[in-house]
Amino acid sequence: MAKDRQAQDEKIKVIDKRIFTADGEMRDDFQHQTASPSPEPPQPPAARTSPETPDGSGAQRAGERRRTLADTTNPDSPFTNFMESLIAQTYMSLGMLRNPYQSQPAVDAPAARQIIEIIAMLQQKTRGNLTPEEENFLTSHLGELKLAYVQITKAI
């Protein structure tokens, strides 16, 4: 019976594919996938542009399409209007938007991470029930929030 248990244990392999550890640090496996933060503060999401090709034309090759916030508009549905408030709250927690109740922007990384996880959970729970525009809106903003979170937490 011990041999059966040992054979079963050898067949099971668990791989953790989460980007962040329980402490909020980025795992070493994903370090190479993100750009190192620049010394200046990150740009607000609306000011970001799509990456340019080496020839400087700004055109993207087929298959390398990257969703950007410039490509995304709010489809003005009740769901995306609700999500917009969560997105704004996350940017306030990251210190990228001014909180109307505070005189200076302040970074609250744990709060930002919690809201990002809530948005990711909502994306998972609504998968298949959103219009393509709503899905694009949610995916684009969630990606930008995760990137901003990593940049802000690495700069701290």
C-alpha cells in the first residue's frame, strides 16, 4: 500500500502560476516579463501609447496586437460604469489619481492589490456573460492596473 501511495505522489505535480506571492512581491519567474520601473513616476493611463515598431512607424505587426486604453472606450453599460468606479479607486490607492478626501496623493498598495483582485474575480465570474466591448474594457483596464501596481510597488 505504501508503494501505491508513493507512485500516486510522484504523478501529481502542482505548479503555482500566480504572479504575486502572499506578501505582494512579484515571483522571480515573472521578473523578466515586466519592465523595470523608471525613476520618474509612472504616466497616467490615458497618456500611454501603444509600443512602436523598430522602424518608428508605430504600426504593429500581425499577431502582436496589444490592447491599450486608447483603443478602449466605456461601452456605457451599468456593469462597466460600476467597474469604472473600482478602477478609479485603484488608481487613487496607487497614488496616480488625487483622492478628493486627501490633500496629497498617497500610495496604499494593500488596498490597490485588494481592489485589483476583486476586479479579476469579477472578470472571472462574468466570463461569457459580457459583450465583447465590455470584455475588452475590463481586460484592458485590469492589465493596466496590474502593470501600474507592479511599477509602483517596485519603486517604493
